[in-house]
Amino acid sequence: MSTGLLSAALEREHREIDGGIEAFTAGTATGVYDDGALLAALSALRRHIYLEEAFLFPPLRGPGLMMPVMVMEREHGELWDLMDTVTDLHDGGAAPAELVSTCTELLSALDRHNSKEEPIIYPQADAALDASTTANLQEFIASGTTPDGWVCARAGA
């Protein structure tokens, strides 16, 4: 995978995560809710946030990107808190309408976040990361997992 494909791989993860949550919320029309798709999407989003905070953001901190990276981290905290709410509702047996409403809120937050991250952060990753960092990111995208107990830096803030 070349460095030019790093942004494409990260954007693909965004679409897959959105798709899993959307698959669950589509149950409103049919009365059949895809819990597996929702739980897989939440796990993938936690992994994606880890990937960005552990591998992508540290080398991008610096002149010109410090503030955008800080905004992304703040929004990761908000997303994480929403995911915790979705998980609590799901595990607590909440009514589907309440769970769908919170999932819809999460999708809106993801849309706002991704619409900034994709055109600002990801092109810089393609252009500025060294070969070693890019290789580590690509390896993690292919097979990495979030460490047990890891929580993003701004969760609960």
C-alpha cells in the first residue's frame, strides 16, 4: 500500500463504521434491528479512534496542524461518550426507539467529525508521514486491535 492510499483506507473505515450503525437504525422501518452490525461498528469506531490517537496524530502535531488535531481529539472524546451511551442503552435493554435516537445522534456527530478530518487531516497524513510511520499505520489497519481497557484521551471530558 502506498502512502497515497492511507487516506483512502481511513476513509473506507469511516464508511464501514457509518454503514454498520445505519444498518441498525434501518430496523426502524422493518422492526428487525441488526445488533451485530451495531456492536461491530462500535468496536470498529473505538479501534479507529485508537489508530488515530496512537499512530496518526502524534507525528502530525506541529505548526499548522496542532489546532486541527486538538479539535479531532476533543471530538473523539464526544464520540466515545456517545458510544458509551449507545452501549449502555443496548446492554440495558432500552427501547429500540431510544437506541435508534442515540445512534442517529452518533451518526450526526460522525458526519460533522469526518467532514473535517477527511479534507484536513488525512491529506496531511498522505503528504507528511515518514515511511516507517506509514508502514505502522498500514499494518495496524490490516490487523491491529485496540488494547484492552484503552480509552481515548478526551473521553468523559
